[in-house]
Amino acid sequence: MTKIFNSETECSNEVQHLKLLQKQYPLRPEVIPPELAYSSQWIVWSYEVGGRKNGKFGPNKIAYQARNPRLQSSRWHVSDWSDLTTALQCVKNNPHIDGIGYFFSKNDGLIGVDFDNCRDPKTGRIRKEYQFWIDKLNGYAEVSPSGTGIKVWVKGTIDSKYFRNDESTGFRIQNFADGIIEIYRRGQYFTVTTQSLAGFEHIKPAQEELDVLSEFYHSRTRNTLSGGWVSGEHGPNVAEDLPEGAKVRLGRSIINDIQFSPDGTRLVVAKGIGIWIYDTDTGKELFLLGGHTRNVTSVVFSPSGRKLASGSEDSTIRLWDATTGTHLKTHTKENIRSVVFSPDRRTFATIEWDFLTPGSLHLWDIATGSLCQNLTSAVSLTIRRI
């Protein structure tokens, strides 16, 4: 997280400190994945004192052209970019240059995810809320220059519906577990430290995970950029109706179902865009379960609290490991409105509901995933609010 200073002198001292710190970690080009190493989208960068609108100062990372490190690099002009060899040579020959960087472009098929303020630079420990997403994305990951963040490169795209126009570079998820997640598709560069994380040395596809993060961002913005529904437009928004001073505010999208775990330590919330599991003591998000492509209508813990079932308007029922957030099984059935586990933990029941077949009850074998029995009757659904 960028430090802010009251005077230019204080900021200048911090810049010199950061420059010295950067020199302690020599570049290791051999670890850079080929998708980046063979690209011609490289620049170099330098720490510099930057002014802020509030009259304060903070260190900036300014992009320069590797072929002419006295000229700043444009985010759009590809002629300002170079190959990796030129960028590495520039860092070696120019003391005022602090590192190399990679610019994302419209046609490279890569997305950058920047997890800010998630790592202890002394111990290397990454906070679990962020480690969850680093594991899910499973791309090339490395430590940021400050040592407090992690940058991840993955293959995928971000749908244009999440942006105001085609030139939008990315978006920022503010206040995520006391940090920030930034996701970029073009027109921005990532510093490349080559301080890669063990087990995350390759760039891999992560489209489903990017879709979930995009919808997560979408749910936290009051006026959606795609012209879709605005929070609370299609029904009561439980999160926005919490009283002043409430301990936890559960996001901004419409809540369809909410359940406590049997031991009361966790809370699962079904929303239009996914499933959140919260720690009831701290109010922090433990997991965001992605996979459903439409409205999630029902969630329930198993009697042991180790499994979780969810039903959705995408015509699927999903089983999850509630302790790790791992997806276990998917079952297909239309118009799911409610899910419940049996006390013996061997089966779970789903209720299918529409105007043609109201109250269709289905029993499923948890171990095999097979449909055990269909029970169709005119059943009235009761929504209970606590």
C-alpha cells in the first residue's frame, strides 16, 4: 500500500529507500513464463516523487521506454514498448531505472490480477482471504516490489459489459479484507520482479474465476456499468436494510437465502452472483464460491457443517466442501428453489418450483450423486425470515 507523506522531502527519502530495496532482489529472467518472455510489450520503470491532489506526496512508479529511458512510455502506443532483452539491458545500463514491467494489451489474451496489502514482507505470509484467490486463479504469481502485494497473470478475458467504454483498462475491488484487488485487461502495466511464488510458475486459463471476480465487483457498485439492475431494484435488499452500527454488511447485491452453520461459527449467504461464507465472530469473508451462472436461490449446511449444498436458476445443484470451498459435485435439475440435507447425512432434498410443476420434491444420494426419488405434490413454499 502506497505511503503518503506531508512533505516532498519525506517522500524523496522514501523513494531513495525503495530504490535501494529494489536492488537487493536481482532479476531472474529465466523464471518469466514464455507468454511474457517472448512478447514485445516490455517497458522499464523508476520510483519518483509524485504529488497528490490533497497537497501530500507519495512514491510513483513511472513507465519509461526501454530503448530511450529518458522518455516516458505511453499505455497505448505499442511503438514505445520493447522486447525483454532490451528492457533487461536498460535496467543494467541506467542507474535511475529500477525495474522492468509488462504492459497488457487488447490482443495478448492475458489478464493481470493485483492483490494489494495481502502479504507480510518480513515473514512472507499471505492472508488467507487472498491466498484463496491466488490458489483459485493458479496463474503465474510473484511478489510486488514493496513485498506487500502479489501480482498474478492468467489467460482469459473480461466482458465489456463491466466497463463504461472500450478503452477502460480494468477495475478495482475496494475494501476487500482490508486491501484492494485490481484487475487489468489492457492499457496498464505490471512491474515484474521475478520473485515468483513456488507452485505458481505458469500462466494458465482462469476464465471461470475471472467471471466470478467480475461479478463480485459488479455487485459492489451501485450503478452497474452494463445497464443492468441496480442494487435493490428487483426486491428488498437485506444488506442495505441492516440497522445503523450493524456488525457486518453483507455486500450490495440481493440476498436470496442465509443460513448459519450447525456450530454457529460461519454464515453462508446466497446472492444473485454467488455464495459467500463469513466468519460470524469477525465478519470477514472466508470464501466466495463461484460456478453458478445465474441467480443462487438456496444454500444449506449439512448437519456436520462440513458440506454445503446450493441451488440455482442455472438448473444445477452444487455440493461443496464447506471447510475449503472446494466444489465436489454438480447435479442438474430445473427451477431449484430450496435445498435441505437429511439428518442421517446420506441424502439431500431439492424442491423444484414453477407454474407447471409446483412442489416437485427430489431426493438425491450424496455419495453417488444419483437421483433416488421424485415426489410431486402441490406444496406451498414458506419463506421464513429470522
